[in-house]
Amino acid sequence: MQSWIFAMLESLWANSSVKNEKEKLTWIDRMPGYAANFGLILFMILLAFSAVFGVIVYRITTAAALSFSADETTRSNARVTVTATAVVINLVVVLILDEIYGAVAKWLTEIEIPKTEKIFEERLILKAFLLKFVNSYASIFYVAFFKGRFVGRPGRYVYVFEGYRMEECAPGGCLMELCIQLSIIMLGKQLIQNNLFEIGIPKLKKLFRKLKDERTEVKEMDTNQSKHPQQWDLDYILEPFTGLTPEYMEMIIQFGFVTLFVASFPLAPVFALLNNIIEVRLDAKKFVTELRRPDTVREKDIGIWYNILSGIGKLSVIINAFVIAVTSDFIPRLMYQYAYSQNGTMHGFINHTLSYFNVSQLKAGTQPENSLFAQEVSFCRFRHHKQCDSQLNQVNFPRSLMSCNTYIVCEAQNALNGIPTTVGDPSRFKDYREPPWSPHQYEFSKQYWAVLSARLAFVILFQNLVMFLSVLVDWMIPDIPKDISEQIKKEKTMLVDFFLKEEHEKLKLIESFVARDKRKRRSGSKGRRSRAASFSQCHRSPRGSSTSFSSQHTVV
């Protein structure tokens, strides 16, 4: 019987182990999901970059068209018009792609088949954050670090689409355009996505669910049922609670806008504070009146969001250092004032940033077609920036080879300003390059490498200084106050002492039970021995016992 039971148990255990092995997925089973994740995420990132490139093409072509407008006001405001409309287009693209990326990230996480719900949530957050980070900040990174960096030089400009020059920054740099780009995208996302969508979308979903239920459900007349709907019916009509991941994602993206490029838009924290004050009330109304009651789940901390916040904080230090050093003219101005200026002032800084260029070395078809000035211009001053100047419309360029608002500031500009010109004066454009009479003409000069070294040194110094200050402040102001930490330690010691005392009492009780059991066993063994001895005596001498009994009886 026992052998049959053991055999049945072994067969059941073998069947369950085989079933578990069949249900367990190996890395070979998960490989198609991982490959699909990698390929689709890469495609989505390239889609965001292509959207940014499309906006760049729009800027170039629109600026070129506006610069040839017959209206003088349109020509003078071409840069502002192009910048504002391009930023609005970027905002619309960001809002649309954000919704698409959220759905794609959820689907990609589902095909991975994570083991636990926690792993599913972490992978979903990482994918959604990566895609939305690229989508939200790609255009801002382009304006901050790439715009105007790859345009070439006079005589060797970089053209796109066989006739349009790559766009450049304004004469004052890209910092102002970066401020406009960041402010419009940040405020637009907060106003439209964080506020209007949070209230409007749940209301629309609630209305859709209500209409759908009214169409599909059959109305049954029940005399016992009250005319007014019950509270649970009203709660069922509300939109189901989908978790706090969207709320966290909004705050993380807003934190990136506030910290990553705060050097270019210092008012970003103020607008973020105002938005959060409004959003607190909107979220309260949404959770109370528009969503079903969420299921409470106990959590130790905010989970992977803390690591994301910490990473953005460290990245913001590096990015702001590069914004100050590369995007702005802070380092070139300091270098000129303390290294190149004769009197320690900024007088002559503009001339210091200009390089010489020989106009005769311009490529065929890129020179001015005609000039209204009598003298022949062989050398001119070239501003290495694209900007609109209505005074220089007297100098015409081939439309097919002119990008948005490029012009050459020749002696024509001096003549228009009433300054006498001389033929043969060299051209100057904004860059640190060798002059045309140098053996290494148009190569980067020593000033360029000195400024570049100063910029990199500033980035390293700024980063280490901020990191040191953050560690110092973290040490001086701990997360938990000292008195509370001491109280927590006392509570822990008291709990440890209490548990040790309880375990000691349990041990004593167990020892007493063991000792009592031993005594019972010893007493039981002694009783058995005495009963066995008396039984053996009775069995050996039955006669003696009977005679003694009879003798006693007679005496009595």
C-alpha cells in the first residue's frame, strides 16, 4: 500500500515538473520579442529625428521664400516668422508622437512577456521615457548644439537640395532662439497635454462609454428598482484608473525642461511652479469625479523614477555647462577681455571674432549679380551669419543658390552707412580662421584652439564644481534629520531587544518541554523495569507464594 502511494506521488511530481519546464520561457523564446523591441525603438527614434529634419527643411525653404518677398516688412521679419512657425510645428509633432510612443511602448513591453508585474512596469517606464525624451528634446538639442555648426565657410558652404545653404544662427548666436524654442514647447505641452488633455480626454471617454452602454444594454422595467441610479452604477460609468505612470511621466519631462536648459530660459522654474499649482487642483478633480477609485498598493518608494530623476539631474549639469560654454559667447568674451584686449575692455570684440576672406575666391554663381555702386568690389567683409537687411537688397544674389537671408557685407554696407571705402580691403567673416595671405589660409587659427580649450576647461570645471557642491549640500542637509534618525535607531534597538527576549523565552520554554519529556521517559522506563521484575518473580516461585499466603491466613 505504501509503495503504491509513493509511486503515485512521484508520478504527480514528475508531471508537475515537466509542465513547469514547458511553461518556462527560455532566452530563445524571448529573442524575437527583444529583436522587435530593438528594431521598433530604433525606428521610432529615427522618426523623431526625421521630424526635426523636416522642420529644418521648412525653415530653410520658407526663409528663402520670404527673403525675396516684395513687401519690406515681410523681409525684415522673416527670421521671427520662420522661428515662431517652426516651433509651433515642432510642438504639434511632439504632441502627436507622444501619444503614439505611449501606445508603442506598452505593446513592446507586452510582447516581451515579463515575469512579474514589477518588471513589466519598470520596462514600460524605461521604454516610454526613452521615446518621449528623444521626442521632446530632439529639436531643442539641435538648436542648442548643432544649428550653425556645419555650414562651412565662404567659398565652401554646405548646401542641401542643390541650392539651399544650411541654416545658421542669428548674429548674436543661437541662445535667444533656444530660449524661444524651449519656452513655446514647454508651455505648450503644459497647457495642452498636461491640463486640457487630462480633463477633456476622461470626459470624452466617459461620454463614449455612457452612449455605448445605452445602445448595447436592454432596458428592463423593474418596479422594485428606483428611478434614480445607484452610486455603484455612477461609479461604473467613470473611466477606469490606469495607474500613476502618466502622472510621473509628465513631471519627469517637466523636470527635464526646467533643469536641462535652464541657462537659456531662467524663467522655466517659475512657469513650472505655476503649472503645478493649477495641475494639483485639476488632478484632484480628475481623480475624484472622472476616474474610478484606484486599488491601493503599498510601495516602499517611487521605484525606478528615482533613478531617472537622478540621471536627469546629473545630465543637466553637463548640458548647462555646454550651453554656457558653446552656445553662448560667454567664453569668447572672457578670453578677449583677459587675453587679447589691450585695455581690458570689450572694445573691439566684434572685429576680433571676424576672419578675412577674398571675394574673388567665391564659387561661380554665388557672387552678387550686380551692384549699384560705381566702384569695383574685389574684397568685402563677410558676416558668417544669415540675417535679413533691407538696406542690402540693392546687392542681388542668384535665387537658386541663396538660402534664407544670407548676404555679404561689402563696401556697400560702408557706403550705405556713409563710410568711405577703398578697393582691395579684405573681407571679414565671423570665425577664427587664418587670412587668405597666410600659408595655411582659411584653416583654424590659434585663437580658435585657445577658445576651444577654454570652453572645454570651463565644462570640466563647472561640472566638477557643481557635483562637489551637490555632494556637500547632501552631506550637510541629510534626507532624514538627525533627531529622527536617532529615534529610528532607538526603535530598531528596542525591537531587536524585544525579539531577542521573546526568542530567549521561547528557547527556555522549549528546553523545559524537552527536560520534562526526558523525565517522563526516564520515569516510564523505571516503571516498566519494576513491573517486569515483579512479574518474573511471580512466574519463578508460585508455590512459595501460596504457602506463605496460607500461613498468613492461619495466623490471622
